[in-house]
Amino acid sequence: MKFTLTEKIFSQRLGRNVVAGESILVSPNRCLMTDGNGPLVVKKFKELSDGIAKVKPVIVVDHHGPSPRMEYSNEAVELKKFAESNGGWFFKAGTGICHQVHAEKFVCPGDVVLGSDSHTVLAGAFGAFATGMGATDIAAALATGQTWMVVPSSIRVHLNGELPLGVTSKDINLHLLRLLGNSGATYKAIEYTGSALRYLTMSDRMTISNMSVELGAKVGLFEADEVTFEYLKHFGREDSFRPMCSDPNANYEREIFIDCSQLEPLIAKPHSVENIMDISDVIGTEIHQVYIGTCTNGRLEDLEQAASILDGNTIHPDVRLIVTPASHAVYQAALKSGAIEKLVGAGAVITSPGCGACVGIHMGVLADGENCLSTQNRNFKGRMGNPDSSIYLSSPITAAVSAIYGKITDPREVRT
């Protein structure tokens, strides 16, 4: 019998063979929570249980850090108490975005991870089945030690060829959104494979897995290979590595083939991630703020790409450039590499590691009528705190070039 990667992960976790379409009860390795809806999870947990959580929680303060309101500060205190009293882990504001912290410190190939945030799917880049659920579902998993789900059928995406200059893994995401829309993979597992994997770094893979949920997917998976091993080794976790891949001739609901060498820079226009345009269709659009960061594009590689473009340049006088490292570890590495110095030298503001302006609470709320070019994953109306503003999505390279000119600019026309 041949298994997809999703089927293999669940089969190994349960100790028996399972296939797509089967309803299962499975014990997750951990539950990932944030200060965004963590307080609601805790409230629901206390309604369901008067005991200790049966799954260890990992709680990261990333949405409201540093806290702009006393209410958020008080909630963080309660979340810390909950984590400590249940044998879990708590990470204070400034540690980073929960998904990046989870990638650096916890996730292992073959894991089953539940998260209270939809972008928990990022961990699929490690060959782990990681998915977001609502607060009540997470609370129930904490209380019972299990969750139920239907094993999703799988779509296999073949990524072949090498990305051309000026095109990044973010453009792969946007290309898939053009092909499938924001519901084309609803409750499916997406498995990424193909010759391009040898060129895709762990950062690239996390970007692609992260935005799989924008397609409606339950998870976005990469096989666990040498690239995965080297990333885990960098963080002293090489002992947690095990190879994970699908079987040859496994059964897929659909197969999609993408020639990465033919891709071009793309933009998602307001107010939907599926409103994809060639960059040539939006060149010259005025921008007031550029945001580089988030769990999609806030890693060292992203910051270094932007810094290489901005080095020796100055951002447009009418543009605010906000850069938010995805974690404290990323921030430290970017300081050491010189990327932060180059970004600040060009006029960027560096904020505390976390979700930052992406969630529209603080550190970058837009004014009426303003346009923001952002490397984040969502651009629906009001996402960055003002329903009378507009968000365009792009890669860090496109964002950095555009910050210099004050308008959306094709990075291929200015990169050397």
C-alpha cells in the first residue's frame, strides 16, 4: 500500500494504517497558542476540565507585544500562569512570532501539531502535520489529549526549475493563488515536491507552507530531507530529525506542475489574496508604507534580501519602511550579518520581533486612503487596522525596491 505524506504521518502517529477520508482520533505532540486568542482557549479549557492539560501548551506573546494596553498585559500574565501550571512553555513579548519560535525550538518531522492560529501550517515545511483550529477545538484537545479529524486527501504540487532573478518563493505562493483561488484546496493537504526543492531553502519552504492556508489547505507539506536536517542542526536539534516523504505512486486527488523558471514577480491587489496581478499591471501605484516581516517573510534571508537592495540607498521621503524580524534569533543574526545596519541606514524603522503591523493592532496602523506594500500573507479590508486603507502583497525584494521609488516597482528593472 502506498501512502501520501499526510497518510504516513498519521499512520505512524496512530500505529496503524490510515487513508484519506478516514475519521480518526489523534493525540497531538503539542498545542501552539498566542496571546491573540489564547485567553479564549484558556477560558474554554476551564469550562471543559478542572485538571491538568493532557497536551503541553506552547504559548507565545506575539500579537500584542510590546503591549499597547493594560488589558493585554494582564492577559499575558494569565497565559504565563496557565503555561507553567500545565507543564508547558511560555515565551514573552519580543521572543518572536509563535510560528517562527515553534520552528526554531520545537517542530520535528512527523509531528502532529495543533495551533490556535491559522498559520500554524508553517510547520508543514518540516514534514509535520500542523494545522490551525478554533479556540474550542484547541481547548478540547488540551482537556482530552486528542482531537478528531478526517484525514485529508492530497494535492501534489510539482515545483520544477530554478527561480529567476527578482522572483522568490513568495511569488510561488501568489502564482498558486492565481491558479487555485482562496478555496481551491479547502480541507486538502498540499504536498510540495519537484526538482526545485534543491534550490529552496528552509526559509523558502516555510514561506510556501505558511501561505498554503490562503488556498484553503489544511496543511502544506514538504518532505524532511537534508535541508531540514541542516536547519535543525543550526538550532542544536539534529537529533530530532528523521526523513519523511511520501511513497512513490501514492494516490493524489490532483497534481499540479509549475515551471519555476518561468515565473515573474506578482502582486496581490486589495482586498483579496486571490486578486493576483502581474507586476506590470500595477507598476507606478503610489505607496505610503512598506512592511517587511511577518511569519511569511520575516526571516534572516528575507531581511538580507531587502538589505542588499537598500544598501547605499535611501527610502522615498513619502514612504515609511517598517521592518519586523520574525524572532529574536532572526534579529540577532541580522545584526551580526549587517542587514539591520543597512536597513536602518536606508531609513527603515526596526520593531520588536513579533506579528507587528500585520495584525493591525499597533506599530504600523495605516491612515485613511493610504496604500501599504507588505510581505505579509493577507490583505483583506481592515487587516492592518484601517478599513479605509489598502494592502498590496509582494515579496521582500519587490517591497524593498518599491520603498526606494515610492511606488510599486519591478525589481528586475533595477537589480544588478
